[in-house]
Amino acid sequence: MSWKPEISELRRRQELARKMGGEEKLARHIKNGKLPVRDRIQKLLDPDSFHEVGSVTGKVDYDEEGNITQMQPANLITGRGKLDGRTVIVAGDDFTVRGGANDAGIREKLTHVEQMANELELPLVRLVDGTGGGGSVKTIETEGRTYIPAVRGWEVVVDNLSTVPVVGLALGSTAGLGAARVAASHYSMMVKGTSQMFVAGPPVVARVGEHLGKNELGGSDIHTRNGAVDDEVASEEEAFERTRQFLSYLPPSVHQLPARSACVDPADRKDDWLIEAIPRNPRQVYKMRKILKSVFDADSFFEMGKKWGRSVITGFARLDGWPVAVMASDPYHYAGAWTADAADKVLRFVDLAETFHLPVVHLVDVPGFLVGREAEEQATIRHGVRAMTAIFQAKTPWCSIILRKAYGVAGAAHMNASRFNIRYAWPSGDWGSLPVAGGLEAAYKSEIEASDDPEATLAEIEARLNQYKSPFRTAERFMVEEIIDPRDTRKLLCEFADLAAPLRKTGRPSFGVRP
């Protein structure tokens, strides 16, 4: 009367599934510098915490007596586990089974795991290693037909972007739907040398006349610089560690708030060198990341997307233990001017902060949009307006600190001026509709041309105008609220975080995330 025989059968099938693609394919996979998917899951999650769902899914052959003769496991492993004590959902491709292409129960599992994250309101980590779509062209022969492309369950993928944190790790050659699953995430990574991402791989591209190797076509050095993927890491283990860090700043879903961490870094700590951080020479650059390290909780700044849109720095940090989203200018790249890529980076990051209820801190040194023929060819103004729209749509608490320049439309986008924000300026602040040096010749053209000494007249006009550029003149009219001692920045930012914490609201954002 016992059900032990069935349980024995269950264990046998689970054991067959654990063999994945077989010893030979596993050995080849490891030789190529990649971890098997089950090892990946084990290294990502807390020990012994993984609960697999669909452990016996696969394509099974039977003999005439109904006994299993062979089993090809589904090449998507799904389930739940703990990551630093917090429950997450995991979907891991098995490249050793048909190169991660669509097979057996994967279609159902792929939709199911997305729904699991969505309806349990838990973060989702995708370990992508393959196409994960409709399989290879061999499918035409094995199925005896073809089909009109459709991505079942993609509506859940889209909904997850506005519901739960999603991490996409490209851990091998990803193409088609596999590449789309990486891109449709809040944070994505590639492993240098062993990860590639394509719309279509080298054999397909060769048919249109381009003969390229995998890394030439879709290596991490390409996609971390064009914004398709956020970051490049040296190993899979580093990718897992950065996944833990990223998720530590976020709530499990939009229906909760980001948690405060213990903080031993005093909120009133002052670094005296900040009084000299901004050079008096406006053409001289400085290290913004050093300033970020100073004003936020010690070792709490987590940068994302470092290699693309480089005039803007984005990431997470903590202030007195509170997690915040951080934007900052990098004067080493186009003097901090917004390029088309930088504007796209801003848009995507503001959407992320708004979705997961993170207050924004913006350290501003923006001389405007990048100018010139190339900037016009890249439709910089269109991308910039989209970024500005995202900032004006955001309702999360916002604090801007103007360190140096804020010029033009891009400078105006340092915050939504139609709502209350906390804003400070350092005494190095320099702002206006147009820099004096850039607009002087046009504005005073007739006076300069009529002069006996145009160069001297130009210098005299510039010196005259510079008298009015003092930030104190702006403060007199309350057009900047407070000019502060740079050494007080951390204390004031911690106060902002404390003020913002009770204002954060749970729930879905008023607009969906744009991947």
C-alpha cells in the first residue's frame, strides 16, 4: 500500500536530470572556462537553500513496457533559493543540452519562472547561456513544420520590469531570445572572454558577408560600451557577487521599501580636502568618484554602467544606512556634457530609482548637451528630451548638489524644477543659459567689430560679465536656495536621506520601466 516505488522512480528521474548533457558535453563546457549551471546556482545562492521546480522535466523515451530508456533533461533549471538570507527566484540555462536552445518543457518553464517571480513578488536572477528561443533550424525537420515567431510569456517579462528587481547574467554565447532576456533586466553583466551576446551569431552573420569571431561580433568590450549590457566582470564568481551587491540596495518588489542597513560611518563626518576638490581653473578636471567616496557611507558606492555614457556616473550608495540612487557628472568625459548615450543612461537609471522607491542624489557638473556635427547626427536633443522627461515624471525624493557647471537644457535637467526638491550649491557653482566664453562673440558681435582693438574689447567684456557670475549673486535672488561649505555635504545628504525615508511610497510607478 506504500508509494515508495513511485518515490524511487522520482529519485531516479531526478538523478537522470542531474546528468544534464552528459559527461562529454559537461567536460567540454568546463574546458571552455564555464561553470555547469547547477554549480552556478550553488555558487550564487546560500548553501543548501535551492528548491528546484520542475526537476524531472525533459524529453523521455520509453520501451514497450513503459520503462525509461533515455532522458534528455530540459535545458532550463528553475526554482527558489536564498541569497544573503533573502528569497530570490532563479532561472538557469543548461548549455550542455542542445546549446541552451528551446527544448522539452522549457517553454512552459520559462513562462512559469517569470510568473513565479511576478506573483510571489520576489527578485529574479537569470543565468543565461544559450538562445532559449525556438531552437535551431533542425527543429523544422524534427517538427515537420515551421511557425510564425511568437514569444509566449513576454508580457510577464515586461511586467516584471515594473514589479521585481531583475538581474540578467550573460554567462556564455547568448543569441536571439537569450540575448533579449539579458537586455530585459534592470542590471546585466557579461564575463570577459567567455560571454557573447548577439542578435544572431557568427554563422548567420557570415551569410550576409561578415566573417567574425564570437568576441569580434558580440564580446563584452562591445556591449558594455554601447549600453546593451551594464557591466563586464572577470569571472562568473564576480558576477554572482555583484548580483548580491545590486540586490542589497533594492526591495524584493515594488510593494515593499528598500531596507536600511546598519551604519558605523558618522553622519557628520567631514573631509577637509573637499574645500579644494573643485579647481578654480574651470578647464581643469577633477575626480568625481573620489568625492562620491567621501560623501556617502564608507565603501557603499556601487557603480553601474561605467563604460558607456561615460560623462554620467550612475550607481547606488548609502547615507546613514539608507539606500539611495546616485547620479554624478564625470568631467573627464566631454567635461560632463550629456551625449546621446549619457541621456539614455540617465533615462534608464531614473526609471530604476522611481520603480524601486530610491531617493535620488545628483552631483551636478553639466556644461550642457554635447555640441557639434556628431552630436547632431546622433539626435542628442531627442535622447536628451527623453531623459529630461523621465526626470520630470519621477516622483521620488530628489536632492541636487551643483558642484560646478549647470548650463543650458541639460543643465536644467539636473532636477524637476516644477516640484519641491532639496538643492545645494558649492561656492564653485557656475551656471547660466550659455557659458560666457561660448556666447560672448555672438552676443557682442557689433561692439567687438566696431572696436579698434577687438581682442582687448573681447577681454574687457568677458571680465565685466564674469563679475556677475558669482553664485552669491544668484543666491541674493533666491535662484539657488543654499550655498554650502563642501565639507558639510555628507551631513546634509544624510539629513536628506532621513527626510526622504518616510516619504517613500510602495506600489507600481506611474509609468513602466523602459529597458
